[in-house]
Amino acid sequence: MKFYNRKKELTRLRELSTLGKEAAHLLVITGRRRIGKTELIKRFSEGRKDFVYFFVSKKKPHVLLEEFTELLAEHIPILKTVTVKSFEDFFTILLQEMAKSPLYVVFDEFQNFLQVDDSVFSSLQNLWDQYKGTAKGTIICIGSIQTLMRDIFEGSKEPLFGRATAKIHLQPLGADVLVEILTDNNLDPAKFLLLYYTLFGGVPKYYFLLNRHKLFKKNLQELLIYLFCEPDAILQNEGKELLIEEFGKNYHLYFSILQVIAGGETQMVRIADGAGISVNSISKYLEELVDYYQVIERRLPITSHRNGQKTGRYHISDPLLKFWFRYIHRNQSLIALGDAKRLAEKIQGDLPTFMGWTFETLIRDLFINRNDASLIPFRFERIGGYWNRTGNIELDIVALDERGNNIFFGECKLDGNKFTPADAKKLKEKASQVNWGGKNRHNYYALISNEEIKSSTVKDLMEEDIFLFDVKYILSRL
């Protein structure tokens, strides 16, 4: 299944299993919901008899303890006739067994112990410190509420601070893996990559759903209605399910900010105005969304070296969350009315604008995977966008090679065939005002198009010293 491609992480798990034969490890696996953490463990566990899986559901402590004891009894038969009275006793028995022979033990949704019995953390700390020299195998703690997992394992005042011996943070799949997924489902990546990247990013679960419900064969309106718009659509409440538990009781405030950002406002003052929050207060909430919740990112012009610059702009980093706040959260009235077709048509009408923003991110992803001078004519060290403080100069793609004093400027267009020689001259004029590299820098310019570039466009721009790339050509350079 190409929609689950985690070779690097599986290799890391297998390395730890080998190391675990000599000494135990405490591994922490994190990543947003739907990213494939549990699936990773399932694949790692295939064929293993030394593997135990526990899901930490929010039950009464004695009920969960009884469930865990029954599962562990499959490896320690004597537990079938013994009553385990506390989680401390449970972990003691577990680590004593790991001292006899290696076990690979998973606690999925580990952060839920906070609501079941938070004494688990101090008990596990004491027992880990006691048995880590004799136990073998790995205790694997999986968590999808990333803020809580960071607090548990990285908070300096928390019991498990410093105990993790290994960490894996699952990132979304890259654009090149999405190309494989689309190809496997008989879709032309050159035509469909941007659409699927815009809607679902690189989250494996969404492609699993598309495959399971045979949605790759549906047209765009059918897909939108089935997944987002009709009553009880599978992903209609996705934003709430992903974030409400993270945000807690202040989620309405954060949701308002995210809706404004998804609507296209990226500057602090304009976000404050759109969300109805004082500009003196908004910085606190934006900082929390960037640093603590990690739901948005603060981008700076690529030539900038100062994090405190006032030119920072805010973007929702997850494509599906950006889509959900722009169209689903904003249109709750249409959803309440059950007018699925009207909502889908509204989304379709605006989607080209939305895809235009995503296209720049997609191109950066593709260029990073082809950083071998086969497209951009040098190996770059940094890539991003550029804008000046007043906002009157903006460039979609800028890549830098400081050692060679090379700089690349790219203009992204959904249909590059509308790009004219006059547009090429404007691109060069904007680029000339970027203060980097001095007079002796080497400048390169490019038009980057989602639509295939026609021979007539090539002919029109032949004398402008502009590289011409379309997605089809970029994908061919892997």
C-alpha cells in the first residue's frame, strides 16, 4: 500500500529491536492524528511473538488495569490466576519479565494516562530507573496529543523528563510519495497532484479513506460532497477532532484565529482585526499556536536571519486543516441546512485561488527532493519566499547558494501560458530589489506552471532568459 510509506521509521524500529536485545529502550513516537503511528507499529509487529500492544483508553483505572493484565497474561500465564492491584504492580511485573527476555511493549495514546491515573508517570519513572540496567526490549509510548506528550517527556518538572532513549516524530508523506499513490490509482500526477496535495497534504489516513471508499474515481464535486459536505460526512468534523482536545476550553478563540488565517490573512495586525482580538493580545495567541501547539508556522523572507523581524507572516502548516477552516468551519450554516451541493459548488468556485497558495508550497517540496542542480541550476542551501516590509514586492520562490553567491527567483502560476514577456521583465525588476549577495551575485529566473507549458509560450519567452518549468517536467526529473 503506497499510501503507507515509512521505510525510514521501520528501519529505525528494527535497529532499536536489535539494540533492545542488550539493553532496554524507552521510545516515544509522536505525530498528528491520522499520520500513521499505529499503522507503523502494526507493521513492525508483524510475525513477532515478543510484542505486546496496549491501548490506553479513558476508562476507570481498575477497568483498564484488568484489561491490561489479561493481555499481559498471554505472555505471563501466571497472571491468569493473580489479581494485579495497581499500575505500579503492573509495570513492576512487566519490567521483571523484560529482565528475563526481551519484550516490545506499546502503550498507544499514552497521554491518556493523565485522565486515567496520573500516578503512572512517577511509578514508571521509578521502575524504569530501577530496571533499565537489567530489562531488555523496548517500551514504546505513542501519543497524538503532541502538547501533552511534550509536557510528559520534555517538561523539566515532570517525572519522565530525560527518560526517553529514542524518539520518532512522524511527518506527512512527501509529494513524491503522493505521485506514487496517484499513479497506482490510475490518475495522472501532473494533472491531479496539486488538487490532492491541497486537500489532503501528505497524511496517509486520508489516502487510505480515498482508496477504501473508491473515491479516486469520483469527480471533484462528488469527492467534496462525500468527504466534507453531506450530513455525517467522514471528514466534516475533522478540524474539531484534531484540535479540540489539544486546545482545551479556549478552542473557540484559537478556531477564530485559524479561520482568519485560512481566509488569507497572514499579517499579525490583519489577523487581530479579522478575529476581533486586540492587536496587543494577538501576539500571545499566535506565539502559542506556533511554538506550543505547532499548528501554524511563522515564515520570514528567505534572506532574513533575524527571528524577531516584524515581516513575519503566519500560515497554517497542515493542508487539510487549512482547507477545513477556510471552507467547512466557515460555512456551518450551509452544513446545518444540509445543503451539500451548494457548499461543494461554493468550495469549487474558490478552490483555484486556494490552490494557487498551495502551489508554491508544493513546488518547494518538489525542488527540495531534486536539489541536485537538475532544475535550479545550483545546489541551494535555503529555499522559501520573499517579501519586503511594505508588501509591495513579493516573490514566490527564492533559493540561495551562499557559497557560490547564486540566487534563483521563481514565479508560480497555475497556468503559466498566461505569463508574458512583460511579466518576465516585472519578475526581474522585483528580483533586482532583493538585497542579498551584492553586485556580483549570479541571478537565475524561472516561470513555474501547474498546467503544461505550450510551445507558443516557450517561443514568446525565448529571449527573456527565463527557465520554464511545468509540473510534468519537474516530476520527470526525479
